[in-house]
Amino acid sequence: MTDLSTSLKIEPTVFELSSPGRQGHSFPELDVPHAEIPKSLLRDDLPLPELAEVDVARHFTRLSQLNHGVDTGFYPLGSCTMKYNPKINEATSRLPGFANIHPLQPIETVQGAIGLMFELQEWLKEISGFAGITLQPAAGAHGELTGVLIMRAYHRARGDDRRVKMLIPDSAHGTNPASSAMSGLEIVEIPSDTRGNIDLAALRAECDETLAGIMITNPNTLGLFDENLRQVCDCVHEAGGLVYGDGANFNAIMGISRPADCGVDVLHFNLHKTFSTPHGGGGPGSGPVGVTDELAAFLPGPIAAIVEEGDDEEPPLYGLVTPEKSIGRIKAFHGHFGVMTRAYTYIMMLGGEGLRAASEHAVLNANYLQARLRDTYKIPYDRICMHEFVAEGHWEDAPDIHALDISKRLMDFGFHPPTNYFPLIVPEALMIEPTETESKETLDAFADALIQIAEEARTQPDLLQTAPHRTPVGRLDEVKAARELVLCCWLPEK
Amino acid sequence: MNFPKELKYTRNDEWIRMEGDEGVIGITDYAQDQLSDIVFVEFLVDVGESLEQGETFAAVESVKAAAEVYMPVNGKIIAVNEDLPDAPEKVNSDPYGEAWMARIKISDPSELDDLLDADGIAKLERDH
């Protein structure tokens, strides 16, 4: 176990770099009267670091170089769609007309921005088949909460107050039960069958008059397209429930299948996954929600709309409208606009054909990796996968090696590890999502590394258990990190 | 994997040890092994509450996953192990001893007949 305090010495903290009196600015002489601040408002001590601008720039540049990101290496983190984000997205989102505006500006002065939101809504409708879109939710789980609140509002508006039960398949995303619980619903887990689909018999048993709906992740967290999807939707609809689609895995189906056509009533997109906006650093994300015609009146407002049609001479006038039975605002202002400009750019650059090709390559890449690894790693649900697949990181003849050790060792090869220990229905899960933006050479290098690691697991297990060896920081003490939280700004006194 | 003979087990890997008409509850050696390092234990009930079989009374969290702990039988909570939240690692080191979670008063002892014995749970986990 590496001692964090020693290994981090490769880059001192800004406090350690501090030198009394050093500063990154020099103000001119004061040419206005000096304002006296009352003593009661002054503090005696404010131990901020004192550095020159060059110290700060170098410190943070060095820190950034210790990180792994999509721009530095392969990042097959299952379910996260860590595709390469084209740099043109950054250029367009920094255009002054998009970057230097304020949401409270008169709407006539921000027509381009509202128009962009409107077109993005229209494109997302076309891609998904839905009738209404809100761009407000801040990210995926926020989109889920929004969608579930819309489902509840729909049932209540019909006077149907008994519908309190939400079905969640065991192959769904982990946030689904949390979103339902936060909306005050009761959760019933539905098992998977032997092919990794939703178990229809178990589903039917729960479809009654208390059913609010089901939350389906399709393709599911096993990376499989649910072969029973149509029957699942029919069964839930016949019982009076609604179908929520978790669109986190949308990258597998763009331009190929539309959730609304499959029977889904509500779905959130993850612009930060599917539509190439940066999210490795924790955000910001964007989780627009699409709904059928029947639910459109419940969408949160405001929504971008054409309030006055244009003609050959004049462009239309864009404005913001709130749907009739809206569940209300769920985010300040209009959502994460900067993320929308990036997603808009991505869709415009690729076009319909390009989006379809992106999904096809994402699926092809995942199947290629699965085929290369199948003889070395157990694939518990082994059939043609979508954009990702789940392998087991454990062998009976190497009992002391776990998925975590394999992942840590992968870092020595310069790869970000796959998602570990999820979904829970696969023991020692390694969830691998290569995305479409990787070359065959990268995929081969990754497969070669995993095959070599499987060999090392038998011959030099220590090498895995003490990995990583070639990273700036070695194996971290995860128990200590979880148990001894230090969330203060100042380092404890030595 | 260690499943003491004198205990009864649920399919969700809780154990219960009978002491008169009271029962002591915890999670199995298999459960702690699957979860790996436990970093968090929280009791979701108060002493004196009556719970039904299958209701959640505690939550445990490891570096890998979070799990709920369910009542093996109907009963009233007489005590919870107050020391455990400050020393969750005991669930890993001594799941059947120091890491007991709750002491309950059992309402209907015949419910115990539906639980698994040591051989039953060992077979169940072997087949997993």
C-alpha cells in the first residue's frame, strides 16, 4: 500500500509552494479615497497561498499531466461512453454570441441561442421519435427524476392515485431505483432471464393496477439489446403503466432504432455521453428528456419554441414557453447551455448518416473486443453485444486475483480501467465500452494487455495485487479514503 | 466459506442465532467476502420498533457496493450493535461474533423453520 502523503510529493500542494509576499498581481497606486472596512468585518488570519502567476500555471499544468483523460489515452469505462470529444465543439461553444450572453437578457437579443436550443430539441425528437423535449435537466439522473415526476403527474392528472409501484430490472442503471425512490415510488426488482433479457414471467406477475411503470435501460448494463422489449412495453401498457427508458446507452442505437417506436414513453438522453461533451471531470452534464405526445403537456418549462413564424425575408422569432400542465421548473434558467452548444455542433457535424455510422462502429468495436477476449475471460451472457459487454475478472485457478487487481494492472499499460463490479448480476464484473472513436490498433493493444494480465494472474499474481506500478500514485487505500473523510480546505497541522 | 452449524440463515445471507425467545442477527462470512472491505454500517430502525420478515433494518457499504440487511423473521428490535458504525471493519474480521447487528424478540418461532441450516446455505452459495 503506497503512503499517499509520500507519493504525492511528486507535486507539492499550492500551500507548500507558497512564499510569503510573493504575488501574481501589482496594482497601481490608489487614486480614489481609501475605504475603511470596519474592524469587526476583518479577520486576523487568512492563510491563502502566495504565488506568482507562473507558479500557479506550472502547478496546475503539471497536475493536469498526472491525470488520465480521453485526450491522453483509451478510456473504456463501461456505461460512460468516454468517446473522443471533437475540438470543434470547444470552438463553437466559445463563440462570443454563445459564451458572453446572460439568460436574463431580452429574448430578442439572444435569438441565436434560443434558436440553437429549439433546433437541438427538434433533432433529439427526430433521433428518438418523441413528440416533446426538455433541455433543462443537469445530467442523467436528474433527467430520470424529471421523467419519473412526469409519469407521476400523468397518473395523478387522470385521478389514478394508486399507481405507486415502479419496476426496475436487475440489469438497469444503478441510479434508476434512486430516482424512483426520490419520487416517492415503491421499487420492485425484476430479474433477468438466462439470455440477459427482462424475465417476462416475473414482469407479468407485477403488472397490476398499482403499477406506475417500469424503468428500462436498453441496451441494458450487460450491453445487450433486450429481445423482449416490445413485449415488456406492451405488458406494462396493458396494465396502465408507463415505460421509462434510460438513454445512457443511446450510443448503440443512434439512427438505427428509435425508443418511441419501441414503445418507450419517456427517455432521458445523456448529451455528455452520446453527443460528445466532456465529462471525465464530473461534469457539467446535460440530461434532456423526451416524451410522447400524451406526456408533452407535463414537461418542465420553459421550452424553446417558435413564437412567430418566419418567412422568406424574416427569420422566425424564438421564445420560451411553459407547457400547460408542466411539473414546473427543475433547473435554474435553461439548463447547461454550454453543453448544448457542443452537442448541437456534434450532431450538425455528423448529420444523420454520421450518427448512424458512429453507433455502428461503437457496436463493431465492442464486438471485436469481446471476440478477442472470449477465450481468456468468461463472458457470462455471451451473445452479439451492443456498444459494451461485461466480462468476469476472476479465474478459478487464480483465486486471489479479482477484477480490481486486473483493473489496477491495466493502468500500467496506459489504459483507463473498465467499470468494476457493475452490473451486480455478474460477479467480479469488468464492463468494457470502447466507443466508436478508437482504432483497431488501440483495441488490439488493449486486448493484448488484458490477455497478458490473465497470464500474469497465474504466473506473477503479486504483480497484479500491488499494481499499478507505472502511475504517478500507486495503489490507493480505498478503505481509508472511504472512512477517513478530510473535507476541509486546510491541511491538518503537522 | 464458514457457516457455523448452530445458526440459521436466509437466502440473502443474514444469519440468526437463537438465545431463548430472542435472536441475534448479522450477515454471513460469504456476504462480507463478496462485499469486500466494509466501510460503512448504518441502522435504519430504532430500538423498540417491530418489523416484518424481509424488512430492511440496516445498510452496509463496502468499497465495491452497498447492500441492505433484512429481518430474517418477524420481530421487535431490542438492541442494535452501537459499536459497529464506528468499526465497520469488524464485519469483515468477525461476522458471526463482534459484528452482530441487532438483537430481536421473535414473535413467531415457527418462522425459523423456513430458514436454511448451515448445509443449506453452503450448498446455495456453492451453486452461485
